[in-house]
Amino acid sequence: MRADGLIFIYNDQIVPAGLRIETEPRAQRGLALAQEILAAHGLALSEAAPRVYAVVRDSAAESVRRPPAAAPSQPDKLEEIVVQTSRYTLAADTTAPKNFLTQDEVQAMPRLADETLRAVQRLPGAATNGVSSLGPIRGGEPNETAIVLNGLRLYEPFHLKNFYSPISLLDSRLIDSIEFYSGGFPAPYGDRMSAIIDANSIRPGQRYYEAGVSLFHTSALAATNFAGDRGQALLSIRRGNLGELSQFAEEDFGKPDYADGFARAEYSLSDNTRISFDALASGDQIVAKRDDGAQTARAKYRNIYSWLTLDHDWSPAASSRVIGSFTDLVNERLGWVEQPGQRSGRVRDERTFHIAGLRLENTLDTGGIKHRFGAEVRHLWGDYDYELDLTVFPGYPFPSSPGSVTTRRVSPAPQGYENSAYWDMRSTLGQRWTVEAGMRVDVQTYDGSDDGEQWSPRVSLLYALSPTTKLRAGWGRFFQSQGINELQVEDGVSQFYPAQHADHAIMSLEHAFDRGFNVRVEAYRKYYRRIHPRFENLFDPLVLFPEAEFDRVMVDAHSARAEGVEVLMQMRPMGPWSGWLSYTWSQVTDRIGTTDVPRSWDQRHAINLGVTWASGPWTATLVNSFHSGWPTTALTIDPVTGTANIDLAARNRSRFADFNSLDMRLTRTFILPRGALDVFVEVSNAFSRENPCCVEYVARRNADGSLTYQRDVNSWLPLIPSLGVLWRY
């Protein structure tokens, strides 16, 4: 078991030196072997940290070994019934068939910059560009996904937010489980139209420490218990190393610096009442350059989330949770562009937001029906202060381009409330049917739109065709208001839009084969209505000031539709091997006038293949991600005059080449006299595949005076290696 990288903590009073194995265990290795050996002596394992376990007395096991003569038999604990479609769980529980990956597999998975959310990108329905930590889910914009940590929704939980958000605040060392809904989520979740990522942090039960360093991060973690094991505390800090790495780059692209920290303390007031306090904070500072310093951007970000949670069990069938929270966000961005004879400009963008919230959650089991109901109120206030001065000279970007002067001043200060309430019930009908239905209502006052309440009915059905085959179906309406931090002041928008919504219809079939194979086929359709206008850059999204580029356009669709079919095949551990294969056919289009136009992240075909090999202290994972090329817009050239024009009627009618990235990670665990040392090496985009993303057009005048345009296509990230060590003790 030491070869498996597992650490066990015990004392000689619980495990005396004379303790012996009296019967040959059935398990062969790993955690299952340890649990079987200890269970025979009335002992159990309590997870203190990832792959670190404390040996404790198991009172339940002891009562089974020596039951009172008149003790009645207890029924086995029933497995949770999963009714919702489009639900995946990344967790340490390896017995529930709903799991997609175990937590150890998530840790073993290649993930650029140790980014937790890259595991979500391997799931069906997710679109990835290889840079952003969170991409579109089933055709929705990235901001249509809510991220929740320990019961609190996080606003903007990313580092380097104006630079494609490559790293989230969800440190992979801290996350114990992720519940992911790619659609059809139940009524307790709201105000987003596409997906939910609900993460829970680890809860070490014993004293535990970590220290790690990699090319991307330096990190440390400490956990302990107190007050006779009634309380637990956890503290973690992480600092980015990209600023130091940038000094070795051949070109000066700037310097990013960022850090984050997480703290949690929980205490059991009684057997039925628990209180906990969580705090998550981050700070960023970046200087970015382009075109040999002709464009320069400086940005600072600060995020602070703090929340207090009180849990109380009124009885085995009823419980309540109260969460009080405060969120503070500060974003500052300054930029200059000085290209003599082409353009000159300055951008100043400062934003601050504050959210104070109170949330109440209740569960009640009345026997035949399980209820969940609750309410939430948030007070929000913020300030925007945005200025843009831009002068574009005639002849830029093309010889036929006219000059222009843009001056923009926007400084709204929204404030008000965001209120919601929900009720959700689940009931089993007969031997085969389970139904879950709910209703949610949301209302906002800070946006000044006066669009009233948004009522969101939802229903999910489960029909058990057999013990190994399940049919699920779901329908629901999902509203999304424009968040207080989402006003598009950079594009001259100073008022909030009314809430938009999407209707989801989903059906799935899941079958569990013998020997650990599972297959899941799911079809979905999303119909968007009352959607907000959005702004995009047609040719090159990787720019410092998107609002100052000539290809900036507003996409004003009155509706949209996303549909697809997803197939997921899983192979649970068979000896040292495990893996998965998924295929997705999908399409997403905006309805503009009478025309359906593909969204810029529409991908018709996507394939994800992952294979993990784990033997003794070694773990190796290979993941290949493929999707068909995303749409792009071609520049129209007049054959007579050589004048370049952007034909918006032909927007997104061309496509880039297909995207394909092969990533790999190898980890070796060394057992030390004190603790264990994990050493890993990782490669992203191992074949340095050119995955196109951006287009630049360069005008050239021929000898006869005519114009030609050279089309240069740039790519997402090339091959990126990484290595690091993590000491756990």
C-alpha cells in the first residue's frame, strides 16, 4: 500500500503492535485492502486529506461484530437516485455509477497550470480553445455558467479576467468534488441559462501539510483539528510563477503576477449543529504588451469572498442551512496604443462591486416525498468609471479605410436587490418511476429594467427499464439576468437589458455493462429567447483592447437554438487501466432577421479520449481532445479596386481548421520517512499542433498600383511543458 502512494496515520492505542491479520483478505491492493483488514478489528479509515487516511475506531462496525441479542436488523443504505439529466460528478466516491471521474483521476489528468476546470472541459458538451479555464457549454456563452464553492456563488472567479481567464480560483489541491450540470439543473440553482459547476473543498480531519512548486505555481497548505476534534481548520496559499517565466521568453509580452488564498474553519456546536467560515481572496497585477510595445495594458484585480454557514439537523428527516456572505470585487484596467500614422488612443476602466447576501436552504423528507425549498436575498451596489479616447487615421487598417475619432464616457452606479425563492420535490412512483419537479422565482431591482418576476418551472423523470438501464427526460425554463458586473460599458452600453431565458429539453439513456463499462447517450435542445446583444471581434479575439479594434461588431439576435447528441463510454478500473471516450454532434445558431448564423464557437463534431494507467507509485494519463473548426469571417476584396470590405451578411460562413490537442501527465509518488513526495511531468499540446484562432490581414501594394492582401492565421497555445513536486505529510 505504500507503493500505491497512500499514507496512514495511527497510534499504538488504536493499532497495538500485536495486532495480526487472521484471515486472508479478498482485496488485493490499495485502499480496499486496508479497509478490509481494519474492519475485522472494528477499525475504519477517515480521510484526512487526499490519499492520506487516519485509522479510527468504527463504532458502527463494532456493533455489527458484537450486536445485542435483541437488536433488529438494519436495512442497507440505499444508493442516491439521480433523476436529473446532464449531471456529472467528479468525486472521490468510486461506487456510484453516476461518476465520470474519481478525484484521483482528476488529479492525474493533464491540466495546464494545474487548472481544475480543465477536467470539466473533458466532459461532453464543453467547448475548449486550450487557453481559457472555462469555455462555452452546449452552445452558451461562458458567462452562462455559474460556479459555486461550498454553497456560495462566485462572481468572476478567475485570474487575468480581461486576458482570457486562463486560471480559476478553484485550486486543484483544495477541491474534493465537483458536481457538473451541463443543462437541466434543478430549481435550487438559478439565474444562469447553460450550466452549473458546484464544487466542495476538502475537509481534512487530522493534522496535514502540503508544500509544492511547479513551473506555474508555488503553493502551501496546512490543516489541523482543534477542540477535541470538534473543529477543523484549513489554510492554503498559492502564487503564480508566470512573471518569473516571462523573463526567459524571446519576446517581451509583459509580466503577469497573481496569487490567491483560501481559509476554512468549521466547528460542531452539537451533534446536530455545525458552523463554518470560509474566505477566498485573490490579487492580480499584469503588464501586457503587443507589437513591440506599441500596445500596452496594465490591469489590477482583487477578489474577496467571505461567508458564514450554519447547518442544523432538526431530525433525521429535516435539516436547514443558512449562509451569510459578503463579496468585494475591484477591477482596474489602463491601456495605451501608439502606432504613428495608424492610430492613437487611451483606455481607463475602473469597476468596483459589493454583494451582501443571505441564503436559506431546507430539506424535508415526508416519507413518500423529499422536499427542498429555500430563499435568498442579495443587496448589490457597484460603480463603473470608463473612458476611451481613440483616433484612427485614414488608411488604417486598410488603404481605403476612412479615419475616425471615438470618445466615450460611461459611469453608471447601479444598486438594488436580487431576490429568489425555490421549491423542489422528488417522489418515487411504483418500482420504476421517479419524478422530480420544482419551481423557482427570481427578481432584480438593481438593473432598472422593470421586467418583473421570472418564473422557472422544471421537471425531470427517471424510468428504470432494468436494474442496469435507465431512461431520463427533463424539461425546464432557465432565466438569466444581466449581472451587476456584466454591464458592457466598454462598448457604450450604459443600461441593463431585461432578463433573457432558455428552454431546455433533454433525454438520455444509460446502461451499465458487466466488467465496469458504462454507456450514456443524451440528446438535448435549447431554445433561447429575449437574448442580449453581445460584442465580438470578427478576426482576432486575442487583443489587448477588444473595443478599440476595427473588427468589433454587435451581434443582436432575437433568438438562438442549440442542439446536439452526446455519447459517453466509460471504462472503470480494470487492473491498472481505466478510461473514457466521448463523441458529440452539436450545432448552435443565432436567429438574426430571417437568417440562422452559426455562433463563433459552434463545433459540429467533438471527440475526447482519455486513458489512465496506474500501477504502484506510477500514474500516467493520456488525453486527446478534438473538435471541428470554429466559424470565422472572411474579408471581402473588391477585384477591381482592391478595396477590403467586411460583409456582415457572410459572417461566420467560413471555418478554421480542426482543433486537436494531445496532453499527457506522468506522476511518481515516493514514500519518505515523513510523508510522501509526488513528482510529475506534463506536456500540453504534445505535438505542438497549430490550432488556428485568429486572422490578420496585411495590405500590400503591387508595382502596378493594385492592392493585394496577405492573410496570416495565428494559433492557440503551442507545446507547453510543465513539471513540479508536491510534498504531503
